[in-house]
Amino acid sequence: MKHILFGGDGFVGRHLAARLVADGEDVIICDIVQSDLPHYANCRFIALDVTDKEQFSGVEIGADDMVYNLSAKMLSPIQIRSRRHDFFWPVNYHGTEHIIEKMASSNASRLVHYTTDMIYGHTFSYPQTEDHPANPLGEYGLSKYKTEELAEQWRGRGMNISLFRPRLIIGPGRLGILSKLFKLVDYNLPVPMIGSGRNPYQFISVFDCAEAARLAWKADVPNEAFNLGSDNPPPVRKLLGDLIKHAGSRSLVLPTPAWAVKRTLDLFDLVNLPIMDPEQYLIADEMCILDCSKAKKLLGWSAQYRDEDMLMAAYDEYRAGLAAASK
């Protein structure tokens, strides 16, 4: 049996690959580029763009192989409205379609596939369980939600597909929108919040995401969707306050009227000068907390990292990067 990771050189993929290799598994990584990572000494790499169906001819999948789809276009870098569909859909939806069709042609039936909590859109009830209504607010969430519908169709044809819906994934190697926050903290500038900051904000560690995928394989790939988020996320105000204290900054957290900020961001988006993606700011003051009890019960998974620790570690990485660049 082989473990075939599409997008396996990406953020979650490289950590999952390293764990599987350390366990002595036969791992094949399929991605556009190959990084200089130590686990490549003990696994294979195939150059592949999931948007090009013809390139899948170079990948051999056995009927008993385990497949993971970790390829995705994310919300960073921010795209203007007219480019969002063409940015997200070729990889997120059509890439998934190509992977599943390749599996079907090889009689492979086990897939772990990552989507996003942004399929939910606005919060109707919290904590959000996996049966929360799905109403994506933009092309990113919609492209991911449509892959869930695609997965359901193939489940009906005999495939086992475990879906994961993570909150914002952070960890070594990815800063994304957090770099803007860290710049404000470094310059001792006010850190504005959308709303009062009394609502929690939930992260999930890249290490916890990788472990969830491994445990889904160990559990024979349940035909279920699973939320992934941290336990007991703190309010935004406390999370940011702790970061400022950790950084030794004189920044202050600044509450704002959420409706006014959202309309202002809407205006910037309308004139093609987006500061944030609408899928980020439209829910920023809502109680977007994922209930992860299903993953705990069915997979034996639990989040090992706290939001405060993850944010501070990301800031320390940011500072280390600045220091290295200045030498």
C-alpha cells in the first residue's frame, strides 16, 4: 500500500508526509514543486499540476492505496473580485475532480480531502457542528463546498471519503494575513478589531491537521465530515492583548463598530482595492467556533496546541525572518 499526497509539498502536506515517512510508510508526494525537505530522502516525488488532467497519467495508483488531497488555493494573496473565480476553482474544484476521477480509473476508494470551515458562511448557531447550514460567502468557500458535493456523489459509487473543515491553519512556514497584524504590533500602532473583540477567534495548528489526516487513515476513512479547531479559544481582545505583551509592544487593541468597518471594507472591495477578503471580514465579529467532538469521538483526535501559543510562535517566526533578512 502506498500513501499518495496530492499537494503534498504544501503546508499541511509536508507535515503529514514527514509523519508517514517516520512511521515507515511508502509515501509519494505529487506537487508542482519539490522543496528541500529531509523526508524526501525516504519518499518519492512526482511533479504534477492538479489542474492538468493529462499529467495524472504519470501517477500509478493501486486499488488499496491511500490518497490525500491537500492541494488548494487559499485566501492569501487577496484577489480582486473579478479574478476570484478563476483563481480558486481550477485547483480547488477541478483539481479535486481530476484526483477522484484518477482514483476511480484505478479502483482506488479511500480519500482524505481538506475543505474549509468557510463553507458555513454566517453563523446561525454555535458552536458549529458539521450539520450547520452551509452558505459560503465567496468563491473560495463555494469552490470548497462544491467539492464536498462532489465527494458525496462518489461516496454513492462506493468511495470512502473523509472531509476535514479546519479553521485558520497556522504553524511554521505560513504567516499570510498575520504578517499585517505583526507589523502593527512592531510599530506600536493601534490594532483595530472588527467589533468589540469579545467574540473568540479559533485557530488550528498545522500539526493537528496533519495528525487528523493520519488518524482518518487509521480509522479506515470514515464517510464523514469533521471540523478541526482548537479547544477553548480566547476572546479576540485577550488573544491580541497577550500577543502585544509577548512582543513588548506599546500597541493598543482598538474596538470598532463592526457594521461601519464592514461597509468600508465592502467599498474598498467594490473599487478593486481589497484590504481583506469578504469571506474573512464579514464573519469577523461572529461566534465562529467549531465543535470538534465528532473528530474526537470517531478518530480519537484532539487539538494539542492553544491559540495563544500558536499566535506567539507565529510572531516569533516573523521576527526571526526579519532578523535573518537584515543580515
